[in-house]
Amino acid sequence: MSAGSMTEIWVYLSAQPLVWLTLTLAAYLLAITLHRKAGGHPAANPVLISVGILVALLLATDTPYQRYFDGAQFVHFLLGPATVALAVPLHGQLKRLVAMGGPILVALVVGSLVAGLSAYTIGALLGASAPTLASLAPKSVTTPIAMGIAERLGGLASLTAVFVILTGIFGAIFADGLLRRLGVKDEASIGFALGLAS
């Protein structure tokens, strides 16, 4: 088969929606396998690895991001229900959450403001563009919500996703050990702090 034929086949396939959905799922399965082989180390984050694979594939095939997104948007759609599903394990902790409602609420408001404003301020001081600043501000929120916030602020949802993932990986690698060295021993407090900051 000639190179020209292969190019024609790829041009046809890349325009089909299921191709990009299938490639996204395959990249994620490969990333999960690599994550397990790395012993679950936070630096081997499956989302980051699969994003890297897909970016390399898009660059290698000169495929515009919009074509990829049109094909794989079902995954984007599923991020919303996946986030809502996080409420199920939270419901199991409802009594504890209600008992600690005041301190949790204060920490949540203050921590969210500090996380967003500090990222925005540092980005502005370093001369980041307005879309980049809007993409940075929600970096400490869970990915699908952060992407939605970034879009409403005029940012780039894909850039925000990268910031969220990198922030989460950094927090998972360094913050847990730091909090334990500072004497924080309660697992729930560590989890809340990590979730809030990274």
C-alpha cells in the first residue's frame, strides 16, 4: 500500500466521529496500564498520559483540535454526570459534613478565593494573556467544572484541563508529605486540604 493511499485512508477515518472516541478510549486504557505498572505513582497520572498521547497523535496527523473534539465530544458530555456521581460517596459522610459545616464552609470559601486569585495574580505578574488568565483562575476545581468556568470567563477549556491536572499531580506528589511533616494527621483534613488546593 502506498503512502498516498495511507494518507487518503487516514483523511477519511479521521473525519469519522467514532475514530476519535475510540482513540481516546484506547489512549486512556494504555495510560491506566502504565499507571498500574508505575505502582499508582501520582506522576503517572492516567489523564495526563492519555492527553499526551492524544496531543502527539493530533500533531503527528496534523488534525485540528476541533475535528478531534467533534468526534470525542461524548467523553466531554460524560464529565458532567461523572462529577455529579461524586455526590454518592459524599452522601455517606453527610452527618460528619453537617457536624463540621461551619469550619468546612469558611475553609472552602477562603481556600477557593486564595487558589483562584493567587493563580490569576501570578499569571498577571508574569504577563499572561487574558485568555490564559481566565484559564488559570479555576485551576483548583475539578476538571469538568473548571472547564465550564473557564469557557464562561473567556478562557480555553483545554488549557484549563491541563492546569487542573498538573495542579492535582503536584499536590498529590508534594502536599501530602508536607502536611504530614507539619503535623496534620487526620486523613479527612488532608483530603479536604488537597482537594481544595490542588
